[in-house]
Amino acid sequence: MTGKFMQLSELDSKRIAVLLSGGVDSSVVVYEFAKLGLHPDCFYIKIGPEDDKEWDCSSEEDLEMATAVAHKYGCNLEVIDCHREYWDQVTRYTMEKVRAGFTPNPDVMCNRLIKFGAFDEKRGHDYDLIATGHYAQTEIDEAGRKWLVTSPDPVKDQTDFLAQIYDWQLRKAIFPIGHYVKDEVRQIAEREHLVNARRKDSQGICFLGKINYNDYIRRYLGENPGDVIELETGRRIGSHRGLWFHTIGQRKGMGFSGGPWFVVKKDVPNNILYVSHGYNPATAYKTDFPIHDIHWLTAPLTVAEPAEAQNKEITFKIRHTPEYLPGTLEQTSPDTYIIHSKTPIHGVAPGQFCVIYDQAHHRCLGSAEITI
């Protein structure tokens, strides 16, 4: 269902686990259950290494906040250590991708592998539902299938971060604040005098708090200096400290004179970063790009055979923005597709997830990696 949280009659026979992070969103999740007279078990997922002074982790403060909220509503709180799983799965995935010149999204994989993965293996398998503070919704169709549905808050909507979870994970997922916009969640938190009502949203990597993304990469891959070349002229304009510190479409933080400069290409074998000059270079935009290994959340989008030349109308995102871009999805083989955008898109990069929605950007259908 969408538009409101479930009724007590739908929940009172369910075993519910709440992933309580210490932030305001998951705290209001606990309140939503409490106002129905429910006291679900709460779990704080611990990711280190908080004992390393180089890493400005906020986990101690997070746990204090989570403990206070669980106590306020009479819920048990258990700490689940997923440090090893995070390193073995999410960090390894991220480093392998960036080393190869791709632009991965660790937060997307964190949801699949940790919040709804490792946690389920450790404790979540004992519960019928796993509740989180994501801005997302679900709905059940006439065939009884559960779909991931967008939140009414276009800025905070997080369906793009959930677009790689497995179907069994979606069936267990519940998003009690998904029908709210962020301001409403803040108002509830202040009205309820929650300890973190005015706490700022985390801007860091999933679970790792205030850690800067480039610092995260540098810790594991170090630096690997190379040349920066202007694509159109072949002129060397400077050097970079590692291709993995740059993304296709990047303009800010380049540090080269005579700008602006846009990152438009990476030559990984030769360790060369190619840039284009200007405020709006054509090389920074694309309208068509291939994707592979589409992960359908609930059911595949039926796409006509290539010979029929009938592409499916969709909307999509290639990064976390409020906008849903109109386009079509063309199937070119059993495993490969091409996205045809109706408008030129800035910064299309291999390794990014292209998240696919229906035309009304209501249902999130799935996602796939960009392969150019």
C-alpha cells in the first residue's frame, strides 16, 4: 500500500525488526510503530573501524542516539557487528570498481549486501519485516506482487539506493516514513522531543559517517599520479593523483588554470585523465548509452524483440537527483539494453547505476550498470 503507513491489524501478528541508525529518520520509524502500540526490536548495525583515529567516525554518537530512542519507546536495542561483511563485500566491490576506472555506488550495494543482506543472515531471518528509515514506499498489485514505489519527497526519495535489493529482500522491507516529506519527519521528531530531532543528515558513505569519499579510496588504493590531457588538442594541462579520485562529468575540484575543465574520459591502461574545456562542452553529454545485467526488482519490464523496434517508454536516473529523465529502453540482446534519453545527459559514466522507473516515475522497476 502507498500513501500511509500500515494499520495495526496488518502488523500486530508480524515479527518486526527496525534498523535504528541514530538519525532522525529511523527514529521516527520507531515512533510510527509506538503510536500503534507496537514495540519492535531495534538493531544498530556497527561498522568500524571507529577505533582508528584517522577515521572521523560518528558511530559512538550514533549508538547513543539510537539507545536513547529505543529506550524512550520501550524497545530492545541490539548491536550487530557487520564490520567484516562491510569490508569483504561493499568496500571490496567499491575498490575493485574504482581501480578499473568505473564509478560505483557503495550506498546502493550497502543496502543489498549489509542492511538487507548480512543483517538478515545474522538476525533478520528471525523476523517477518525489516523496517528502515528510507524515503520509499511499497505497494501490492492485483497479482499479490510487491513493488518499490517512490516517495512524495522528490529531493529525499531513496528508491534509487534500493534498486539493487533482491526480490526476497523487498518482500520483507517496510518503510514507515516513506509517505512523509522530510519536513514532516522533522516536525514529528521535534513534537516528540526526540534527542536527534535537529541532527543534520549524514552526508558520508553509508554507515561510515563523516568519512570523505576520496579519503576512503585513498586509504585502500593510495595515489597513482598521471597526466591530464585536453581531449580535443592532446595538450597536457597538468597531472592527477589517481584516476579513482575523478568521475566522468566532474568539473569542481580540478585545480587547473584556464578552466573550467570537465572530466570526459579515463584511459586506465595508460593512467591518463582526459578533460574538455568550457562551460558546456559537447563531449560532456550523451543521449544514448548501453547498460548490462539489468536487475529487475519485482518483474521484468516486457521489452519487444530488437527486430520489432518497439522501445519501452520509461523514466530513469543515473545519479541521486530529484529529476526523473524521460527516455526509452531498447533491448539489443537477451542481456544487453540501450537507454535512449530524450534530452542530453551530463556525466554518464561506466559503473554508475542507471535506475529505471515507469513513465510516471511511480514504480521503481530495477537498475543496471552503465557499460560505456
